[in-house]
Amino acid sequence: MNVSSPNNLMNLTRNTKDRVYKGSNFFECERPERYKRYSGSKIPLNTLIEENSLFSSNPVMQVLRKILSPAFGVTSVKYYKHQPELLRSVPSAGGCYPIDIYLLIRSVKGFPPGVYYYSPIENGLYFVSEQNDFTTLDLTLIELDKELDIHFIFTISPWRSCWKYSYRGYKYSLIDAGHVMFNVKVILDSLKIDHHIYTQVNPQPVRTFLDINDEEVPIGIISFNISEEQDQSIEVAPPLNSGSCLVDSKHIPHLFDWGPIYAFEQLSIPNSKPSKDWLCSSKTSPTFDYDTLLKLLTTRRSSSSFERTYISKDSLEFVLSGMYKSELPFNIYCVVHSVQNMIPGIYKYEDGFKLLKGDELRESSWEICFNQEIVKNSSIVLYFSSKFEGINDKENAALFKKYLIEAGFIGQLCYILANHQGLGVSSIGGFYDDKIEEFLELQPNEEVLLSTVLGLPEKSEKKIKEDLFRLNIPEN
Ligand SMILES: Cc1cc2nc3c(=O)[nH]c(=O)nc-3n(C[C@H](O)[C@H](O)[C@H](O)COP(=O)(O)O)c2cc1C
């Protein structure tokens, strides 16, 4: 087998009945860090810390604070056999968090123009380097956006996930990144800040601009202005010291064949100039006010166990119609186990339920999803699929990557809408791709990219993950 063919990556990232990624500790090596550390000046985003007060009082900083921490910050701690794990406002397959966010500030009063790194662990912005020439970055932006002041750049470091999930970790990295990008998008919507979201970028100029190595892949950009917030009376902050990266999650080349991933990465680099096709035009429906959204994002958790009971059809329709109206490029299949006033079976949701097959399918759902108990006890399993003609040409490779990121969008939207309805939810990446195709009777070339389960969270103490989150829930 020529493992460096990009199409092989598609095969290698699929779980089939006879081949599944190995589980945790896939390679006998140290777990990679899930974030970077920088030296240099740090601007804290924590409202309680008053140092750097010129930044704290800057109105743009107040908006950035409203976005970054709820979109990607630490919201809880979980213990695995006394080993603390920091959890974020977004879910991540296996808690690997293979995503980083950089900010490019082109022109904001009070901020030196340049590259900043958001540290979710420290909830602060590190000043990485001063930049006055943005021509390299502009190579990946459409004409309109070259004037915009703020660009969030999202990168993935696949090793943080491939370490655990082998090639499937590459897929998870893109989906995880989509979860984070979608959070930024919904917050900008709630703040009524217009923005453009790139789910396709040319990684090379961005990598050069950020000065990052080949193991980190720029995969998305969100560009916007906060012009109405700018105030001419803002004082210019003192100079910042630029820093360098201290901890990086380097992959270990001799333990893993990166050929298929590199081949795919090369192929998916767009030939054409940036165009509107690179943007994701998904809609948020409904748009939440900021305070409601803040609560939904910062109290979000993945359910680990469900009561085996019925959920209401109205709540489910709220979730599904929100996802359908988002106009993301997915078919939505529903495997109903126990929803009030619905016959169990397989449905397709297209602004209403279309029954494809009535049957009791709990056992099948369970087997397809690696015998995960959470799936067996869920009230409904959702599958999001798209069509791909392989990934051997540029157009399809780029589309595959774009859709994986956007699968994270629909996954995160599912979390937000389900939480709003008081339903428990979890993304599910552990399933057999070949079994699902058979089970849902998918069209040729139709591929399920992500699944989520919904239900009523289990109340029994012993079934809940040992998670400080529940102890930390604010009283009001
Ligand atoms: C792409 C993706 C796939 C996931 N797959 C599974 C899964 O198969 N089974 C499961 O129990 N949780 C799954 N999760 C949930 C993660 O385990 C969870 O997000 C992580 O442990 C962090 O916990 P939190 O979401 O409560 O913050 C998945 C999450 C994502 C984003």
C-alpha cells in the first residue's frame, strides 16, 4: 500500500469492524502538551487582575475578554485517578485539545500591531511579535478583509490527538477546531459584530506570518472590526516584549508515518485566490443574548451517562430545527430510541421528521458506537453526513477538510441548543464508519463525519464522571 496517497488518509481515518484506532497510550511515549507556553509580555484577561491597567480599560480588550475565555477557556477540572485534567468550554475528543488561537491585531488604538497568542490555561494574551507588514497574511484573505483590524487564526497540532487516536486523530483535530471556531462565531453574533469565517485557508503564508513549524497547521480564520468601540482618547499602552514559544507538542517522527497526512495537507492547499467559497456562511438560529450564551458556554459539559428515559419531542425539535436552519452542509439522520410521541427508528430531519425505518435500534446503536453505554442509554443518536467523491483531487481534498471543521460547528451548535433545553449531550467520534453506512443505507460516497447523543443526564452519583464541575456550578 502506498501510504502517502492522500486518499489513504481518508481510509486510515475510518474505523472499520476489523480495524479501529488503538485506544489511549497508542504509542508508548509521553503525552504531548495540550497548549503552548510563551515567554514575553502577557496581558491578563482576568477581570480581577488589574495589572496592565491601560490594556484592561481598553474597550477592545473588554470585547476580546468577552470572546476568548468563554469560547476556549478553562471551565472545570476533572480527576482521573488523582490526575487533574483541565476541561475547556469546548468538548474535545479524548480531551486532547489540539487547537491554538493566535490574534493578529492590525490596527487597534492602544495595541502594538502584531501577533498575540491566547493562553487558555493562563487566560491571557502573550505578545509574540510586532508586525507592521501584513502582506503575507493578506495572501489568504479576500479583498474586503484586508482592511479589517482583528483576525483570529486557528491552528491544529494533530500530534496532540494522533498520539492517542492514530490517523483518526487528524479528523478529530479538525472537528475539535470547528467547535472552538463556532463558539467564537456565536459570541460575535450575540455581540452583533459582523465577521467573516474562513474554513478554508492557505496554510503556507499564514505559517510564515506566524513563524510556526510544519507540525502546526493553520486551518481557519475569523476576521472582524470593533471599530465602533474605538475611542480616540484611548492612551497608548507601554511597549510590550515579544516572546518565543517555550513548550511545543513536537511529534515523534519515527513512531508515526506522517506521509498520508502531509500528502493530504499538500493536496488540500488551494490553487485559487481567496474567494467567498473559502468562507462558511452558516447562520445562528436562534441568536442568544450574550448573558444567556455565556451561561450556556461556561456551564457546558459532555454527559457521561443518561437515564434510560423519554425526552420531549418539542425540545428535540428546538435542537434539530436550529441545526437545520444553520444551513451547514450536512444531512441529519436521527436514530430515535425514546422520544415522546415518536415511533423508535431511523429518521431524516429536513425541517421536519421523515421516517425511513421504524424499529427498536438501541442494541444496533450500541454496537455501531463501540459498545459505549452512553449511546445505548441515550434517547436519540444524531449522525451528520456529507458527500465526497474521494479526496484524490485538490477540490475534494479541500472540501473534506472544510466539512470536517464545519462538522465541529454543527456539533458545538448541538451542545448549545441541547443545553438550552436542559438536555444532556455528548459528541461521539467512536463509531464504525462502515457499519453506519449499512445501517443508515447511505448514498454512495456519503460519509458520516460526526455523531452526537442526547438524553436526560444520569442522576445516580456513581455513574457521573469524577468531575469537579458539578461542585463548581455557580448557585445562580
Ligand atoms: C470529536 C469528538 C468526539 C468525541 N467522541 C466521544 C466518544 O466517542 N465517547 C464519549 O464518551 N465522549 C466523546 N467525546 C466527548 C469528550 O470525551 C469530552 O469532550 C472530553 O472528555 C472533555 O469533556 P467535556 O466535554 O465535558 O469538557 C467526543 C468529543 C468530540 C469533540
